[in-house]
Amino acid sequence: MQPRAKAVYSKISVKSQTVLPQAVRERLRIQPGDRLRYVIDDQGVRIEKDDSQAEDDPFATFSEWSSQDDDKAYGDL
């Protein structure tokens, strides 16, 4: 027997942004600064955590600039 799927919802803002629901963040084990991958196929769109980000992100070494205060001050840039 296949487990029943759980539906969770979020709303798209005027800037085409959304907040990932807590259940999704927990399931993907994502945290602020993590990158997502969107896989598009005939079945639909699947969201996955992109674990390759550390090698691909040239700014990953600048961890001193990744505090909550920095996110608050520069998040809209």
C-alpha cells in the first residue's frame, strides 16, 4: 500500500517569491543559504536540495558575512 501524500501550500508574492512551508524545509533538511534544484519533467516539477553548492559557490568562503543581521540588512538587494 502506497503512503498517503501530504499537501502543504504557500502563496506567491507580487515579486514571484514564496516561503517554503516548515514541513517542506524539514523534509529537505534545508537551512538559510542552502540552494534548491528544480527538476522539470513530464510528471511535473520536483524540488530537491542541491548539495553541490559548496563547490559551485565562489562566496561560500565568506561565512563571516552570512549572519542573520546581514540577511536582514542586505536581503532585498
